[in-house]
Amino acid sequence: MKLKTRIHVFTTLLMFIILALVSTGVYFLFAHMTYDRQAEQLLARGEELAVALHKLDPTDDSKSVILAYMPPSGAVWVTGADEKKASVSQLKKFKPETDPDKPYTITKVDGTKALTVSLPYIDRAGGVAAIHVTQLSGDIVHNLSTLRWILIGITAAAMIPVFASSVALGRIVTQPIGRLTRTMRANREGATYEKIDEPDGRDELYEMTLAYNDMMERLGRNYEKQERFVSDASHELKTPITVLESYARLLKRRGFGDEAVANEAVETMLGEAVRMKMLTQQLLDLARSDKPDLYKFEQADVRVLAEEAVRPMRQAYGREFAVEGPEHVLAETDPEKLKQLLFILLDNARKYSDGPVKVTLDDGAGRACISVADYGPGIPEEARPHLFDRFYRVGTDRNRKTGGTGLGLALAKEISIGLGADLTVESVVGMGTVFRVDLPKEREGA
Ligand code: ADP
């Protein structure tokens, strides 16, 4: 069953059951109260009759007294030794039936309901007797029948707006779902990542649309990333693979007889293999860098992390790497990712300069700043906007010599975004370059 039909059926049925129960309750309550009231009136009449009978002389005719107290369209029976079962009745062929457990009994007289009350009575001779007073309940039955039809009419009339509102409710709920399904289908068929228009109002449907649009955006971004990764990888790997292939062919053709050529070939092949390894690793790092669940935030001392990043550089290259600034700078960050970011900046500073490299820490309000400065050739102004683009290199020949891939700063930028930090560059050609990481001390949005 469709959701819309289910909403119709369920709400209509539920409202019908509620209305039917309320109407039935009202009907029976009213009937009960009306019969109770009639019984009370008959009981009062019976009590007055008992008093009047007591006041009678033994010679008086009790029937005329009983007749005076008989209700209209009714009957009175007095059973007792004295009155000798006196009875006066307007009802033909009617004998009272009484139930001592009930305050009154209802029986049918010629198809019409009649209500009888009984009360004990001590007759003039002191014997135990009873008075039964009966009256036809035709008026009550008529009123109850009218009430019944009114309630049925009200229930039926109320079902019309109930049905209309259930149709409207079904439409309100299912329309956005229908829109969502159509968009999803179109996305599947056209392999696109279309979003749907956000509905008015801040309800659950609005939340669902937001969640869907967010999911589409992520899927679209991931798809783009994947496409870019594949095209970047195939494009960038083509050159080293061609170099490897041509040198391998050269070795095959000329053999290892010419030692100089063989050495050059092996040297070049090794260099290209190392470059390919670095390239694939950096590409993989880039592909993974914006996954928030890969970042493990914790309280860390940025000073300690900077020292740890600098130490292997000093050992490997025997160059001067200085760390300056406060002894402790605490921040909530991912220590491993921050170190990876610093490695990239330090490695660039080392590659593109010959002098000392200086890391300066700054403990600000809510932010910690780490700058990596070198005294190299600097970066021309026109190159700066492209520095963080993938595979961008300033002066291809120069960088080829340094063995770079053009991915380092793109990866550094992605990591800085993952850490919630700002990565900026300042450079003066001929003087040097400073890369600055502006890191929040507390995790934003956590
Ligand atoms: P690469 O692998 O070529 O180093 P990067 O993305 O790390 O790639 O850097 C991009 C380019 O930016 C480099 O090719 C280099 O020309 C320039 N660059 C990066 N850091 C520095 C620096 N400290 N001094 C001068 N130029 C730099």
C-alpha cells in the first residue's frame, strides 16, 4: 500500500473510530440519565401513593386512590393482604416484571418500552406488600431515536473534513518525497548530483532535504576528487613511465657493454622510480586529506611538535634549522597531521634555499602561529596565487632539479583545512619566503 493511501486510511479510520466511540458514549449516557430521571419520578409517585393508602379508612375504596396516583399511559399494582392485589392499568395484557437487584426494569408492551419501579409497602393490616408503578417510555424512545440520528449525521458530516484533511496531509508528506525520488532517479540516470529546492518552513521535510542536498554535495565532491585523482595520476605518471621504458629499451638494445650508458640508465631509472613512489604517496595523501574522520584531535604542545619535525631534517641534511618562540604553546590539534604539514614546509625551505631555516612560534589569543622562514630566492608575485594548486611549480626546470612533484603545497593546504588552520605565504624575491600556519587552539565546531 502506498504511503499516501496508508495515511488516508489510517487517519480517516482513526477519526471515525474516535467519533463513533464519542457518539456512542454520548447516546448511552443520555439514555441512562433519562431513564434514571423517569424512574425517580415514578418512585416519588409510588411513595406518595403509599402515604395516601395508609391514610384511607378500611371502608374506603383503595382503587380510586390508586387511580389518582397512576401515571399517564401507565399502570399501578398494589400487592398486599389488605388491598387484595388492587391494580389499575391503562395498559392491556400487561403484567409487571420486577427484578429486586435493579432499581427499575424495562419491558416491552405492544412493542413500546415500559419502565417499572417497585417499592416495599406495609399495608394497613401490617402485612408486607409492594407497590409497582409502570409508565410507557414512548417519549424517551422517540427522543433517543432523534438523538441517534443526530449523532450519526454529525459523525458522517465530520468525516468529510477529516477525509479532506487526510488527503491534504498525505499530499504534504508525500509531495517532497516524490520530488526527492524524481531527483534521485534523474541523478541515477544522468549520473549527476542535482540538489532539490529547499521547502519553506523548518520542519522534518526541510531537514531531510538539507541532509539529501548535503549528501549530494559530498558525493559530487568525492566523485570530482576521484576523477581528478585518476586524471592527475595518469597524467603525471606518464612522463616517468615513458622515461623508464625508453631507458629499459636502451639497455636491452645496447646491453650492459657500455658501462657509462648503463650507469646513466640505471641512475635515471632509479631517480624516476623514487619520484613515482613519492608522487603516488602524495596523490594518495591528497585523496585522503579531507576525510574528517582521519583527523585525531588532542591537546598537544606545538613547540614539541615543531622540534620533532625539525630534528630529522637537521640529521638528514646537516643544515641549520632553528626553532624560536615560547617554550610551550598548547593547542587542540592532530599532532601527526600538523607534523606532516611542517615537514612539507621545512622540506621546501630546505630545497629552495641554501641558508638557515627558521621556525618561529607565536602564542596568540585563541590561535597559535607557526612560521617557517628561509632566505632563498623567494617566490615571484605572479606565482603566489597558484602555489597551492596541484602540480604547480615555479620555473619547471629549476624544480625538476630539486626532484619536486608540485603536490607538496596542495597537500599542505588540504591538511591545514582539515586542521581548521590558515596557511598563508609571504615572500620577497631575492630575500626569502615565509609560510605561516595560523592554528586554532581549540577545535572549531567540536
Ligand atoms: P614541489 O614538489 O615542486 O616542491 P610544492 O607544491 O611543494 O611542489 O611547491 C610548489 C612550488 O612552489 C615549488 O615548485 C617551488 O617552485 C615553490 N616553492 C615552494 N616553497 C618554496 C620556498 N620555500 N621558496 C621558494 N619557492 C618555493
